[in-house]
Amino acid sequence: MQILESERVTKNFGGLAAVSRVDFNVDQGQVVGLIGPNGAGKTTLFNLISGALVPDSGEIRFKGKKISGVKPHQICHGGVARTFQAVHIFGTLSARDNVLLGALFGKSRSVSSADAAQEAMELLDFTGLSAMSATLAKDLTLANQKRLEVARALATQPELLLLDELMAGLNPTEVAQAMEMVTQIRDKGITILMIEHVMKAIMNVCDRIIVLHHGEKIAEGTPQEIATSKTVVEVYLGESAYAAG
Ligand SMILES: Nc1ncnc2c1ncn2[C@@H]1O[C@H](COP(=O)(O)OP(=O)(O)OP(=O)(O)O)[C@@H](O)[C@H]1O
Ligand SMILES: [Mg+2]
């Protein structure tokens, strides 16, 4: 089943076509990568899916229902959560309270505060942050702030999780841990659409990859197909990908 469908979605900023007639589908249960050069329109596409922006034309459907034009909190309650390219956490709240907010305001917001607290502790555990539950979010390392953002997103009980450059700025050990976490989230049955520049991560964890360039989808396929696509190598990956592929 296709959990997410985008049909000729377009978003212009003045004269700039940030996202241009983009068609794609995401199958339920898959990890799909969204790659492309800086300014390709990747984050704009996430903003269109999560409701922060409304497309100028085209349509986005989640579980068969149109979500383009729907308010961000309603899309979140419907089962779509996201993280941000520059982490958006509540710095002066503890790690635990950041996750608690997700649990209280997400899809299952009718849960009791005791259940929400339990859920928050479980997610801190899942993301390896249990020992830091009382630490203020601003005092966590970047890698832990990113895990915290994932924990908060998961607390809203998403069926689709959008990850915008989860690996950016992390060291190789942290990247490996983040890749493991993505796989574990997928194993919970959550579909993942992830923007990433860290090719090792994309190639290893994704079932499929979509490539944007100047707002247009220029390729999609398996990691192997993308790594050896002449078009993708020319505009984004560079010649070294042939050697690696
Ligand atoms: N709110 C906005 N107003 C005007 N232009 C914007 C806005 N948001 C994005 N843009 C422009 O749209 C284009 C696509 O930006 P976007 O942030 O989606 O790219 P990206 O693929 O996420 O790039 P990066 O890999 O650098 O994060 C860029 O040219 C950017 O400057
Ligand atoms: Mg971006």
C-alpha cells in the first residue's frame, strides 16, 4: 500500500520553482531516501508534506486522503511526524519534558498524563537518552539533541516519519548509531522518508531513493540503481560514485 502520494506538486517562491511538478509514492513500511544538491527543494517538499507550506498546485495524499492545505497540527494528529534540518527542541526544558510534549500533543493526545510519562520514558530508552532524561535539552550534544527530536516525533505516534538530515554534523560512530536507530524505527512498522547527504547512510538503510535537482525529480530507484545512474552521478554524486558503486 502507498502511504504517501505526491502528484505534480509545485511550490514557487517568487520566480523560483523550489518544487516543480513532483510525482512520487512511498510504500508503507519502507525507508525512502530523498537526496539532491543544496537548494534542490528537499526541505521545501517536507514543508509541503507536513503542512508548513501549501503547494501552489498539485496534491499530496496520506493514506489516500488529501493532506496538502491541511494545518500542520492536523497532519501530525493524522500520523505524520517530522524532525528539522536545524534541530527544533525546547532548550530550557528537560529531555523528558520535550518527549512528553510530543506524547501529550500527538496522535494519541487523549492519553492520560501517566501513560504519556510512561511513553516518554520508553522513547528516551529507545533513543539511548534514559540517563539524560533530566538534562536540559540545550545541554545535550548535537547527536543527542537529534535523537531527542526523533524521540519527540515518535511520541506523537506517527505512521510516517520525515527525517531532515538526521546525520548531518555527526561523527562516523554517531552516524552508525543513527543508521541503526532508523532501522529499528522501521522495524516498529513506521514508514520513513529521509533527507540525507551522508551517502553511506542513504545507500545502506534505504529501500528506495528519490533524487531532486532544481525542484524536479530527476531519478528514483533502488540504492544500486541510483549509485550507477549517469544523470544522478553527473548532477550530484560525482564520478567517485562509479568507483564505489
Ligand atoms: N521560505 C522561502 N522563501 C524563499 N525561498 C525559499 C524558501 N525556502 C526555500 N527557499 C529556496 O527554495 C530552494 C529550495 O530550498 P530547500 O531548503 O527546499 O532546499 P534543500 O534541498 O533542502 O537544500 P539543502 O540540502 O541545502 O538543505 C532554495 O533555492 C531556497 O533558497
Ligand atoms: Mg534542506
